[in-house]
Amino acid sequence: MNVFDFAMEMEDSGYEYYSDLARTSS
């Protein structure tokens, strides 16, 4: 499972956080 899949799973509570995390990781 990658960060994008995880973000989609938690889109209700952590989407913005993990989306930003993915952006900084790219």
C-alpha cells in the first residue's frame, strides 16, 4: 500500500495531511 492508497482510505480524516506528505515526497 502506497501513501496515495492510504490517503484515499483515510480521505475523511487525513487526506489533506497525506496529500501534502506525498507532495513533499515527490
